[in-house]
Amino acid sequence: MENAQLMEILLDWNIWRKEIYTGIERTDQLGKIEKLASSEQVTVISGPRRAGKSTIMLQYLKSLLSKGIKKEQTLFVNFEDSRFINLDVNTLNKLYAIYKQNINPSSKSYIFLDEVQKVLSWERFVRGLHERKEANLFVSGSNSQLLSSEYGTSLTGRHLDLEIYPLSFKEFLSFNSISVADNLDYVSKRDTLKNLFNEYLTYGGFPKVVLEKENKKELLKTYFEDILFKDIINKYKVRESEKLSTLAYYYLSNISSAHTINSISKFIPLSNDTLDRFSQYLNQAYLLFFVPKFSTSLKEQAINAKKVYAIDTGLKNMAGFKHNEDFGKLLENLVFLELKRQKKEIYYWKDRYDYEVDFVIKQGLKPSNLIQVCWDLSNEKVKQRETRSLERAMEEYKLNEGTIITQDYEGEENIGGKKILYKSAVKWFLGI
């Protein structure tokens, strides 16, 4: 590409000569980036496309200006720009040379490279700048394997990582201009919060979807197709794209349930190896997550069925009709995502009598917390089943307390010296 073309792209994306709208501020995420940046390591931001990685980087870039950094010291490049062709490390070197020559010839820079996985050998460029201490570097990508073995070991020990997910429920409320300070505040806003939580459950937390008033489902379908085609089919040159799409729909239609590759092969005519490989692609693109059964044996973890969760409940609802019995599964998925945001090590538990606990939180070498999710506990048989499962797991792991998250039931029970806490979903997500 010619220098003039590259300069035109840079001018369109940067704040040197104009203001750029950066949306509603996600304060918690900005705080995390600021903390990582203070280490002067390369900050690597990963997460699904459309979750807000680009916006958050731009928000952090603008925050630097309030600390005395000049506009010309910042460089932002979005490699999703359709004008880029044949992206490789030479393109990066050329862009950097144009920037240094025309915008910032002498000062240390803050460089933001968005969707950098599209650039062949990008890590060589980043490592070079980092070692020469010419810039503070921030890179983002829509692949959980952004710094896996496929990129070699160029940045080993030189980076710190941050995963960006769609909005948490707290962030969702802030996008709707709602804040909850304490329990009294919660009580006064209870009906509003309940309605907003149902909307969050239905359409999820992708920022633009939250702000969209009319075409939420159409937008979610576009996101789903972009993830499949841009992050998987094109990247891995998948020939059986229809079957990959069928597998993705199958998983999304059956979230919060355990699956094995053998069981799926009965519905989708692909070899076990191909199904396993496609499942890994869906995971690496942040569309789906797979949670193993807790066991002290790694071999047993590997062979047992894994529970599947979606990156966003809106995508699950886009994939099929929402039935009343889905509310529990959707709530369980949201609880999973919140635990992921908290960087918990997550498993599920099931014994030989089919008693099951949705989430086992491991700390160190053993479980530290047990969480059960049940939308409606009004049926006494359902309540007994849920509490009995929790009791059995508490007995096995010698824990004295377990939690059941429900639609709105709250309380506390002591059964055989063991405490069961019932938490309403909204209050649990808000931490009150």
C-alpha cells in the first residue's frame, strides 16, 4: 500500500486532528487497563468481537490526555479496516515509520493495535518496540489463543493480559442510567431492576445491543455470523462451514447442559476428531466455553461430559425460541459469565446417583465454594432436589456453606449443621 493511503487510514482512526466518540465509559475495565499499563509490559486485551475492546482502548487513550500526554504521542490502528490488504509485519513497520515521520518524531508513544491477529508476525514488531523502550504497547484480538504457541514465544514474560466480556449486569444498569448504592436503594428500585434483569437475560450484554432500541435480534444474528465467518471459517479455512454452523447452533440451543463428542456425533455427521476441533474453534473465538466435571484425576476430567455456556445469553436466544424452562439455564449461564469475570477456576460436580451442583469453585488444590442455580424454588420437590445435591457435595468436600441463586427467593437454612444461603439473582449480581 502507498504511504498516502496508509496515512489516510491513520487520520481516520486517530484523535490528532479531530474528536472521536468513545461511548459510555466502562470504569472498571479502564481501571484494570491502567493497572496493567503501569507495569510497562505489553498489555494484551482479548475477548469476543463487539464486546467493546476497541472502545475501551480508545477510552483509555483519551484518559491519557487528562494526564498530560499529547495527542501526537498516541497511535491507534484498527486492522479490521477494510482498506488494509496483505497485512504483515512490514505493514506495521511502514505504519510506524509514517507515524514517526509525520506526527511524533521524538517523544515516547502509546501505541494501540486493534484486532492484531490479522497481521502476520505482529509479535516481532511489538517485541522490537518493547525491547527498545520506544513505546507503551496495547494489543487486542478476538481469539483466546492470541498469545498461544501459534505465535511462538516472542512475547513470553513481556505481557500482561486482560479479557473483555460483554457488559456485566452492573455495567448493563449503568448503560441504562441506573445505579444501586445499597440494599435500601435496591428495595426502592426493585420493580425496575427486575424488568431490566429480564431484558438482560433475554438480549445479553453486548454494548451496542444494549443501546439498540428496535433491532436487537438482527444485530445479534450479525454478531453470530461475524464470529463464525471472520474468526473461524476464514481463519481456519473450514470447508464444512454448514456443519460448523449447525454445531454452534446445537451448543447455543443446549447451554448449561453437559455434552460429550460421542453424543453430539449422533446428531451431526462428522468424525469425533472434527467435532472436537470445531468445538475448540468455537471456544477460541469466545463464542462458547466448556466446563469440566470436578475430579482430582485429570484423565477423568478429560473423558467426562463437559457443560457448555455461551459468551452471551442474547446469542442463545437468537439461536432458538425461549421457553419458560429456559429461564433457569439462562440464569445459570449468566452466573457462569460473572464467575469468569471474577477469574474463578470453575467446575461442575456430579455423583454416581446423578446429584449435581452447577458450580464448584476451586481455590488451590480443592473446592472452596459451591453454587447452585435454580430459577424457581416454589415447587417443594425441586427445592429438595437442589438442596440435597448441595448437601451431598458439601459433605464430600467438607464445606459448611453453599449458595443457591434464584429468581427472587431469599433466605437461609441450617441443615445438619450446614448452612444454605438463598440469594436473589439481582442482588447476587450487584453484590449486595
